[in-house]
Amino acid sequence: MFFQQKEHMESNKNLVLVGMMGSGKSTIGYLLSKKLNIKFVDIDRYIEKEVGLKITDIFHKKGENYFREIEEKISLQIMKINNQIIALGGGGFMNQKIRSEIMANHLSFWLNWSNFTLIKRLKTSKKRPLILNLSEKEVKKIIYERSKIYSKANYKINCEKFSKNEIVKKIINIYDEHKIID
């Protein structure tokens, strides 16, 4: 049949999830990879395997600068392979080299949430070295500053009021439409 819907076509672009820590990039990325049958790479988990330390331990033992250097190197290396779903760490998109590579060659989706939701999620987490000892006001400032950069992503997904599966469906619809246009 001529109008038969095609299975999810392969793309020469990676689908890259960006957003604040606690925005669900890892969870949504994993769910997308299952639905699309595409490899999923969580940059933070990949860094932990490469370095042999948890992110919080990397920050404490080697410092944020060391972490950012490794994050840049690994992110750029992973993006050389196409047809993947990639969850960047919360600060990955802040890096000019990473962001330029994504904007030039990949499809980016900003998982956007309200400050209230993000702060509620982050308060309970001990895995976020950057905000571990910050006040709510300081966390809001980070969210505000990073949002200016996240807004440069190809697509903004307002996640508030949607289930994980609904968010995944929204992204797949955009991803599939984009592949038809390419």
C-alpha cells in the first residue's frame, strides 16, 4: 500500500535531550530508545564508567573543571556516531563546543519543567554535586541562567502536566516528521 506508515526510519542525526538536572533526560531517553529501537547513551553514566567514579565523587576528588573537560571530550566523541538517543548532563549544553556540534548536526529537545517541579525533584537528590549545598534562591538562579541556553535547542517540550509516555510520544512525533523532511 502506497500510504502505509513506515517504521521509524533511520536518521543520520542523533536525538539529543537537554535540560536541567532532574528534568528526566535519562528516563525519557531510555523510554525513547525502547520505542524507537535506537541505542541510548546517557553521558553522565558513560563518564562514570570511563572514570570509574560516580559524578559526585569526580566533582569532590577531581573538581568541576576536570569533569567539564571529560564531559566535553566524551560528548563530542559519542556524537560522532549517528542514529542514537543521547541524554546530556545538565551542564553539557552550556559548553559552546558541545552546543555547536548539536546545533549543526543533531536534533535537540529541551525537557522544560517549572522551577517548582525541578526544585522539588532536586531537593531530594544527593547525586547533584553542583546544587548540593545551595539555597532555593541560588538553584532558581541556575535554572534561570541555564534556561537561556536550553532555549536554543531545536525543540522545547513543556513537560508539566504530561506523563512520561506522553512526553515520549511528543518527541517521537517531531522526530519522525523531521526525518521525512530531511
